[in-house]
Amino acid sequence: MGVNVTEAVNGISVIVCDSADDASKTTAELIANQLGQKPNSVLGLATGGTPLKTYQYLIEFNQSGRVSFRDATTFNLDEYIGLTGDHPQSYRSFMNEHLFSNVDIPIDQTYVPDGSTSNIDQHCRDYEALITDHGGIDLQLLGIGHNGHIAFNEPGSDSQSATRLVDLAANTIEQNSRFFDSPSEVPRQAITMGIATILKAKTIVLLATGSGKSDAVRAMLYGDIGPQMPASFLREHPNAIVVLDAAAAEGLPLNSAAS
Ligand code: F6R
């Protein structure tokens, strides 16, 4: 593993790693440290391509006895509307497959919004209340969309937004079609935690890897803070950490940037 460089950028701690693998391991270590300090932590979790390697490392750490999820509770960021939890493309299935079934967490301590609920508004209110009842999220893991979304808070989402029903942006549907047989199968709507929900987490860790994310990362860190770039609201959080690989950090005006 190469030397990681941490630098404060506009209120965010930015960790730049040599490779996506290093960045994923660093992120897994931040989560493992959180569980080490507080075994009954409440973790906010993300799906998508980015956290897969981080989850593999967490499984490794768990199986080697370095970390336990036995007393943890997890809340996922989002779920597609219209998919039941047992649908292979649901985020519940994703989490079961890529993390929960491979670590020692009791499944009833894992929460993912229910995309097949008959009362979406009530379900969203209940999800918020459940997070609060558990004492709030200790560490929230995030990815970032090419358009700067966090969870499914697409551009236009305001900082006061709570868990709610949202329409997915056209480019999000296009990006996510890689997980479906055809673009027409990608759900058009989702339930997502809001920006306010995310900003209530005590620590936020956003992982971004690959050159495709570099424009969004730059805008998040250096552009205007506002709904046009939902991830920029992390700059208003007291304890936000952004973990990047070299490709996602490319072109950033970091003091420590390799010449
Ligand atoms: C997933 C989520 C999304 C993803 C983002 C990046 O639960 O909330 O915001 O983090 O779309 O997706 P990937 O990692 O597939 O590039």
C-alpha cells in the first residue's frame, strides 16, 4: 500500500491513495476503526460499484476476527421503487450478497428502505424515525454520482431534504442500466435518505474512485455549495472525509498533488 496523503480542503479531510484498492482498504479501515471504538455503531451504507472492494475488505477483517458487526446496526441510503427486497437488482439483495450474508451482523439489525411499500410517505417518515430511535448514524459511507448526487439526492435537492420519494435523473438511469438487462428495466424512482438525513451523521466518509468521478469530485470540493451539486453540502459538515484514488483526484489543486 502506498503512502496516503491527507489534506484539508475547504473544510473536508481529503485522503488521496495511489490506487482504487488502497482507497477501498483505507475506507474499510475507517469503518473498522469506528466499530472498534464503538461496537454498537450505527452505520449508514451505500450500494453501487464503488463500495464493493471496501465491503470485501470488511468481510476479510470480519472473518479474520479483526472486527465484529454483531452489535452494529446499519441503514442503507436508498432503494428503487417497485422492487421487492428479493429482486436481484434491489439494493437489499445487493447488501445481502456483498456484505450482510458474509459478516456476523444479525439481519434484523440491517435496514434498507422498502421499495415495494404501499405507503411511501409513511415509510419515509418511519425510516427517519427509526434512525433517530437508534441514536442517529455514527458513520455514513457515501459514493458520488457523475452528476454530484449523494444517495439519490439528484441536482436540485436542497440541504433540508429528508427521506423521500425522488425521480432519478436521466444520467443516473443510464449509469445504473449496467446492472440491468436493458435500460427500460431500470426503475425511474427511488426512496432516498435526504441531504439533511445524511448531514446528521456524526462522521461522513465519501469514497470516489476512477477518472469518471474527477469532475464531480472537483466541483464538490471547489465549486459553489448548493443544490446544483448535492455533494458540495458535505463542506458544511464538521467531520467529512473524502477518500480518493489518484484517478479521481486527477487535476485537483491539492498542495500535496504529485507533480
Ligand atoms: C448508492 C448511492 C449512489 C451511488 C452513486 C455512485 O446507494 O446512493 O449515490 O453511491 O450513484 O455509484 P457507483 O458507485 O456505482 O459509481
